[in-house]
Amino acid sequence: MSTPDSGGSDPRNRLADAADAGNDVALAIDRYVRAKSKAPDDSSGRGYYATSAGGILARWYAWLADKHVDEFDILGGDRGPIMMRRYAQYLARRVSGGGISASTAETYYNVVSACLTYAVRDGELARNPALTNRAREPLPDANADRADQQFWDEESAAALLEFVDDRAHDAIDEKGSDAVAEARDRALVYVLAYSGVRGAEVVRATTDGREGRQGLRWRNVDTDDWQTMRVLGKSQEWETVPILRPARPALKRWYRIADPPSDEWPVFPTGHAPSKYAAVRDELVPDLGEDAVDDLLAERDVDELLVEHDLTPPAITTEGARRLIERLCESAGVAIDGNALKPHGARRGLGDTLFRNDRGVAQDVLRHRSLSTTRQAYQHIEAEETAERASDLLDVEPDT
């Protein structure tokens, strides 16, 4: 699987090859990951942190190698803080492009910094270039993410779902199978509300070219029972996601209306005409020539050309999905604290509801590796419950 970080090769394989060749940075990464493993001499016994850190560090190494800076004699010199500043700027661009959150960027940077600190203790480096203020300065403010933990409360979610239901039903009654946008939009809102997915797992991340970050495909949806789908998770592994019962009718109806010509089509294709035109040009111009393709696009419907030439349209982007939800909220008159609902708020809202009823189910649906992660995300609920239990024990009536 290729990634933009690796220049066309798997970063983990690239890191392993570099370690085999004796590259000092690659070997230091391997020693660090082994040190953080539950069973350092057995890679199958790695804990979650070690596995996650291994992926982050492999992509960082590939990023460095693409810039011909993958030796400690460079990182430990005057260029070290500059290169880490460039890495921070790269992460900031990914945040601004919607590929990752500011808190995720901070996590990536901190994992790299921890590895470099380990290399200092191991005698490979005299100092950690990631710790300088100059290097860290471009990182986006992760506290802004944490201060904006919007979640879809039950009332707001119900209002938005009712709106997209009515909108889709009216459009289908009027236009039948031509109610493409309305059926797609309803399916997207329902999948966000009732699956626990992250937006980048089902729509297209413009800064991440990997398979699994280009939009959910129909081949990864269980179209027999409509109970599960497969996505590339935050763990960087393919994960099975439950499709909860309320989302199934909207998704099934959208499948019938979309009538995808192949299982490779995105579940949530873009409605942005220029993006579809670009997809046709990219595929057909090399064979037919630019003038011939322009003539085709002038004479024919772009969607017909996509089907006729067995081309797949791009999926809606993370930014496009955010703007779509904003427009739907504006039309529905739905807001939380004066703001439109945000796609990731659906996951938080579902987790909030499930956690109040069953901790284990919440962990499973959100795909957290440990219950402690789920409890940390919803610690406010446990604090509320503790306050009530402790108050009951006091047997003191409040002064009204």
C-alpha cells in the first residue's frame, strides 16, 4: 500500500529495509519500538502504543528519507531543529487540509520527539532537535481541538435526521431514482450518526492518498445483511465497523438509487462537477487526447461517461462533508451553541449515549483498544454519576 509519505512504497517496509542496511535512524526507531513493546523480543506481543508508534515513526522516517535527511549526523547538527520545524509545518498542512486533527498532529510530533529523546539516552544523539521552540512553533494548537469537543446531543441529532428523512422522501416521491443528492445526503448523515465512524474513514482525505482514505467503497459494505462495513481505522489497520439498525434503511435505499456500476464506486461520491470532469480527463486524455475528451464532455453527461468508460468518481472530501452538514443544518434550523453540527460530533454523541448505558458496548462501537480510552473520553459522565452517588451517601438536603 503506497502513501504520500513514502514516495510510493510501504513506510514500514521501507523502514525495515533501511534498518537491515544499517541506517542509524532506522535502527534507533526499531530499538525504541522494541523497548515500548510488551514483549521486546517478540513483535507479535507488541502493545497498542508500540504498534501505533511504529507506524507513526515509519511514516516520519519515510518523510525524512524523501528529503535525504535520514542520518543522525544531520539530525544532531544545526539542521536538526530546522528539519523538525519542517516536519511540524508538514503536520500543520495536513491539519489545515482536513486530513488529521490538531491533537493528532501533536501526538505524531510527540511520538517522534519521544523516540529522539530515547536516542539521546542511548548515546546516538547529543540533543533532541524536536524539543526546541523553533521546531515546535508551527504545530497547530491542540487545545483548540480539546476545547471544541462538540457532540450531537439527542435533540439536535433527531432534528437533523428528521429533516434529511423528510427531504429525501419528498425528493424520491417527486423524482424517483433521480433523487440522488437527497438520498446520498441522508445516508451519509445516518451513517455518521449510527456507526461511530470517523469522517476520514468514509469520505476522502485530500492530503492522504492511501487506500482507505479515498472514501468508503461499496465492496467494503456488507450489502447482504447491512450490519457491518470495513474501514481503515485510526490504528492504521482495517477494522470492521457496525452499522447500527437505524442507519440501515437509509443506506439500503441509497444503494438502490445509486445503482453503482461496480463495487469500486465510492459509497458517498462527490456531487462537485469539476471534480468529476477532472476524473474523466485524467483517465481519458492519455489515450484519446485533450481535444477529443473536451468534445466528449461538451456533448455527453459526465456521469454517463464515468459509467461508460468504467471510471469511478472521487468521493466527497472531508471538507465537502463538513460544508454539506453545515448546509443541511442551516436548512433544518439545527445548531449547537450557535454552530452547525460537525461530522465528528456524531461519533462523540453516539459514544455519549452508549457509554451512559453500557461501557463495554461503547468501547466496541468506538473501536477503542482499551476501556480506559473510552472512560477517558467520557470522564465527564463518570464524574456526574460519582457526584450523584456521593451526594446520596451524605444524606444532607441542599439549602434551597
